[in-house]
Amino acid sequence: MRLRNHTDGVSATRRQVLVVSGTALLTSVAGCSAITDFTSGVALEEVNVFNMADRQIEGAIEVVDPAGDTALEKPFDLEHEQDQNSDDVLGATGEYAVSVELTNTAIEGTSQASKTVAIDDTDEQRVGVVFNTNEEYDPIVIRVGTTPKDFLEVAN
């Protein structure tokens, strides 16, 4: 079967069309895997702060462990698409109180957030805070995950 292009009279076989279509499909899938490779290349530590907002973000994070002790109190100053990670925070399973407060800025009118998160496996689970301007999510998202994708899916 031959397909004819009405603009220049050049014809192509069905096989040629399928080869071109298959190549285009593989190229688009390769682009998706590059995004996956990017997120899997992000090194997670126990507590991670990601700035996916469209501006510089400055503030502080505090994590209180299940015993009520401050496990982390750390300032951050992050450009767009920068992250900050902390280790040696999640010492035991249980509920952790995570709070963040921005300094001299707000994202969509929000400058602070807090959430209690449950950690059931300190070897696998991580805490992430994502600042973003994606209207589908809150401007400051605090969640537990195991891979960078668990956190960065809320980004733009």
C-alpha cells in the first residue's frame, strides 16, 4: 500500500510510515526515561527540602522526633530547583512533627506549614518538603516517601 502526500506528490509505503512512527514513539519514550533518570539521580537523605517554586526560598525547617526532642533545626536558602538534605534525623519509628517557616517571602500567600508524619521504616522512608507553584498542590507540601519521584511529582 502506498500513501501519497498531496502537497508534493511524494509517496511513502506503509512500512516507511510505520518505521517513522515507531522511531518517533521510541524517541518520546526515551525522553520520559531521561526524566526518570534525573529524579532517580537525586540523592535522598532522611530529610529533604526541595525548592521547585519559581523563586528563591529562604527559611528554616524543624523536625521533632517521637520522644519530643528536636531532631533537626536547620535554615535553608535555596534557588529555584535546588535542594537541601539532612541525615541522622530519623532515629526511631513513630510520629515526627515537621514544620517549615519561610523568611521574608510567601508562596501563593503561604509562608509556613506543619504536619505530623508517621515513619514506619527508618531505613527506607524519607521526609520531604516541597515548595512549589503548581496549583494542583499546596504551596508547601510535607510528605513521606521512598524515592525522589514521591516528592517531585508535586512540582511544576
